[in-house]
Amino acid sequence: MACCILNRTKMKKNAFSWLFLLTFVLLLSCNPQKKALRNMMEGCDTLELSTTKSPGASGDKPLYTSDALINKAAEAFTISSLQENHSSLLSLRKEPFQNIHDTSRIDTIYHFSGKRDSIKFYRSQEKDLMIYLSIADPKLDLHRCVRPGMSKDAFLDLFDINPPVGDTIRIANPDQTLIFIFYFQQDKLQRIRSDIYFG
């Protein structure tokens, strides 16, 4: 009798262990963030954005140029598009700013910010200019297929960049007044920042 009770107890423990292990495996395989990123990147494996390597670029921070990326990024991030598409992700703060060329005019700095993201625009009477960008959320993309969380291999394929390259890659417009800097860690794109030159 004691033997039967012991076997039932042992079977219950084994069943509990298997149930716990199965639940753990299911939780790991059902990562909603990975699924969401996979859906966002659908169709990107056949796309290519042409780049050329700048002649003076060397070392672990190569510089490439890509008109296609810069143009798409300018369309993706505008004051109105961020207000319409990302208001739940980014809060907006407006700051008055005295115009340098005409001190009688007051312009505005639009600062969109989230937990790990920051995008700033300078709005004058004539136009809006992006003056700063630092994003880490996969929901914020420079281009449909260029977003934090993407794999380094997919990034290199997309831009037709031949390895080896370091963990920091820069892509600019032809006159290098706007540069996007891509930071990789463990073969994933962690953050995109801007380096904008105003002449």
C-alpha cells in the first residue's frame, strides 16, 4: 500500500514537472514582440536599397550614402505623421525658440519623446526641419524595412553591404549633411541616431 502511495506521489511530481516544462517552452516560443517584428519585416528579404561606400571611409565606422533611405526617412518622420501614427508611443512637448535670423519671430521646437526614443523638429514659418533623432523601438522605422530589432544580416543584405563591418554603420545623404548611425549589438540593430549638420 505504501508502495502505491509512493508511486502516485512520484507520478504527480513528474506530471507537475512536465507541465511546468511544457508551459515554459510554450511561453518562450510565443514571444509576441518577435512575432510582431517578423510581421513588420515581411517582404523585406526581397528589397534592396542601393548604397555606395564613401571613398574616405575606413576603420570600424564605415560611411555609406543612400538617397533612397534618406528620402524615405524624411517621409516617415514628420510632425504630422508622428502625431497621427505614434501619439500613443511618443508624447509631444513644444518649446518656443527665438529665430536667430529675425529676432522678432518666435519659432517652435517640437520634441517627441518616449521611454527610449527622442525625435526633435525645428518649425519656422518657412518649413519644418528634423534636428535630432534617437530611436530604439521597433515600431519606429526609418523605412518600412529599417527599424530597431532587425538582424544585422538582414540590414547588410538590404543595403548590399559586404561584411566584415563593425557594430556601428553610418549611412548619409550625398553631401553628408544628414547621417543616420546604426548601432548593433549581438547581431541586432539596437538604436538609430542622427547626426545632422546645419551649414
